[in-house]
Amino acid sequence: MKSDYTPLWISLCVACISPAYATEQDDTPRSPWSSDISIGYQRLGGNADSQTINSELNGQYQVEQYSYQASVSLLQVEKDGEEDKRKTEFESQANMKLSAQSYALLNATYVADRYGPYFDDFMLATGLGYQWIERDALSVSTEIGPGFRYQRPNLDEIDDDDLIMPYSVSEPVVRAQAKWQWRFLDNANIEGRTQVVSGESNTSVEGVLSLATTITEKLSIKLTGKQNYMSEVPPGLKHKDSVFTVGLRYQWL
């Protein structure tokens, strides 16, 4: 395992110590729009063990006290000439500032997985957020609120090693999240997110840690590690799954 990741970390170290891309100062007002696209290598561990290529698109719009952000991730794998995985993940959130540090939010997530445990996995949640720290180099925020979760199982694909309970879920949930970002160098930053979704059927915990280093003004290398934990799983399966991703990110707006 160590030998698989060594070249990746060497590349990252080289990128970290390289000088940031120099740009001239510009007094042009900042656009309210920002977006980026990523493509890279992804490795899954835990109940699944596979390697593939994934792509992701992120967008954000911010004006006055309102902000909107959305992300779409696509994954498709073929084995022996046949489609083995096809998964689409979507997340969107709208924030409205209530004060200098607090805000109201509406969050929606949807996962469509053709060969996974759920055909449809949807959650809609609202709540309040608080920005504990907001500086150029460091930001820390937390969110909490009620929501609703709907999951429709993929009964055609259920097998002994599928991470699934074979029934539909339609229930109220509580969603909580903590998020932070630290720019420790002019051309490097690290960010993390922990999200807990708890309902009667299950409690899930997702932790994400990302490290990005700038190559040019718009191009960067990004390493991401993700851990997922579920409180209830079928007998014999692991409660935890992991995903490791390394790729290139291009900021086109």
C-alpha cells in the first residue's frame, strides 16, 4: 500500500515547495461567480476495492448577504468491456446571512447509483450556521438543523457484500456539519469537513480532508481522503468505507 502512494506524495511535496504563480495586482471588482472542474484517479477501500477515474464540477455565486453553491460528481467504471459502476452525486446549498457571523441555510443532496445499494438517495435539510472564524488564511464554520431523508434500495443489485438494508427509508433526520479551511502557504491550503446525518434507521458520519497546491494561476493539484461510517450494516460487512482521490483542478471562472 505504501509503495502505491509514495509517488503521489513526492509529487505533492514538489508542488508545495514550488513558488506560487505570480500575477499582477488588478483593481477590477471580483466576480460573484466562481467555478472549477476536477478530474483524477480514485481508489475505494473498505467494503469495496476498486480503482477508477472520476470527474467533479463545482460552482458558487455570492452577492451581498446571499450565497449559493453546488457540486456534481460523476463516476463510471467498466470491467471486461462491461459497465460495472455508474454513480452521480449532487449537492447544493443556499445561505442567507442573518448577522455578521450567523446564517440560515437550505441544503439538498442526491445520489443516483445504478449498481450500488441505492438507486436513489435524497436528503433535504435546513438549519442555522455560524462562522466562528473568517479570515483570508483561516475559516471555521458549523451548521445544524432538521431534515428529511429518502432512500430507495437497489433490490436488483443486492448481494452478500452490498452495504445496504433491503428496505426503503423515508424519515426525518438531524444534520450537523463542521467545516474549516487553512491557507498555510501562498500556494497551498488544506481543508476539512465532517458531516453527521442521524435518523431512526441509521446514523452516518462522513469526514473529508483535502490538500491543494497551486501550479499556475488556475491549475492546481488536489489530494482528497474521505472516510464514511454507518452505524447499521448487514452482518459481516464493515462499518467504514474510504475513498482516496488525486487529481488536477482547473478554475475556469
